[in-house]
Amino acid sequence: QVQLVESGGGLVQTGGSLRLSCLVSGRTFTSYAMGWFRQAPGKEREFVAAASWSGSRTEYADSVKGRFTISSDNNKNAVYLQMNSLKPEDTAVYYCAAKRWTYLHSLPSSYSFPSEYDNWGRGTQVTVSS
């Protein structure tokens, strides 16, 4: 088990930017597939982005492609989500997730499914005003 702590959320205007951080602590002697998900009120949790532990493989939801960037810093055991050109529909609680995954440069085939991940942070609120 690892512990995940998100930070960096807040209130921003349409078109603004935020950078979310996820600090990974605990059993980090192994590698993980990392994901960002979000959940808006009354909606199901949805996939945003995923990255291999090395950061060499990344995937995005169509709704955020070209605007969001996921990255990792293994020295700091951290994963980031840079969010640009934010829209009101991006408003949600954003969660960091980790799945124990042996392969440094790949992702599991079901990387976009919340059920695939073993560990979750508590989330950070992102609110985009129009």
C-alpha cells in the first residue's frame, strides 16, 4: 500500500491554469501505474489522465487532450497534472490513483477504469468559474 496526497486545487477563471500534485509515500520500492480521475457532483468518477511510472507512456481522456499534461518525478515520488485552458466543465474533485504495476514504461490495458487502481488519495477540489 502507498499513500497518496493531492494538492494544488483551487478556484480559477475560465481559461486559467492550475497544477495539481500527488505525493506518493509508503512502499515506493516498486513501480506503479498512476492515474488522475475526477468526479463532479451527481456524476460518476471519470478518467482524466494516466502515466507509466517512468512517465514515458501517457494517456488522456479526449475531453482534456491538448489542455492537460501528466508528468512524474520519480526522485520526488510525485505525479503532476498541469491543467491549462480550464473550462467550467472541468470543475470537479480530482483524485490521484496508483496501481502496483511491474512495468516501468507501460500501462495496464484498463488504465482508464477506476476499478483498476488499488490506492487513492482524498482528492482536491478544482472550481472553474465562467
